[in-house]
Amino acid sequence: MKCLLLLPMLMALVAAETYSTENDDLDIEAVVGDLNTLKSFMDCFNDKKPCDAVQADFKKDLPEAFQNACAKCTAAQKHIFKRFLEESEKKVVDDLNALKKKYDPESKHYAALLSAISKS
């Protein structure tokens, strides 16, 4: 009986320890497959242009995700982040470098972040 009482509390605790899953269904292949869309996300994340609702949802978690190697990311978010960074490295290197400078100015966290999302 005690286990049944603890289960809802544990579920609430686990849910609170991840970022919002509202946009976990983002079609990341569509984002990275279209250079204008990819740049739009980068421009939002780098404070060059306003964000739409989806971009803003991801952007709010970027500082912590960089610092904590995506520790609160869901599996879907890790996959999204991985694909975003992979394609950014190929297509918008200057924007990616600006992103790294903004969210990891001392280059302390990026390697750990890449390692954490590498299997996603």
C-alpha cells in the first residue's frame, strides 16, 4: 500500500526533472533540411531575430542544457539537439560558433554536451 502512495509522488518528481515535452514531436529533419528554417532557429537562439513559440520553448532551456550536458532533456530532446548541432556544424558554422560562445563562453561544457547527446 505504501508503494502505491509513493508512486504518484515519484512520477511527479521525475516529471519535474525534465524540460517541457510540449515540442518533443518537432520534425527536426524538416528544420535541418531547410537552410532558412535552420537559420531562423539559430537567429532566435543567438538573439539576432525574434523567436516563434517553438523556438522560444527550446531557447529558454539552452543555458541550463549547455551547462548540465542536457541532464533534464528527454530522449526526444537529446535527439533533436544532436541533429540540430550536427547539421549546424555542416551548414551554419559561424552561427554555431556564436551559439557556443553565447552559451558556453569558456568552452567548458560543449564536449560534455556532445557526449551526453551522442547516442540519441
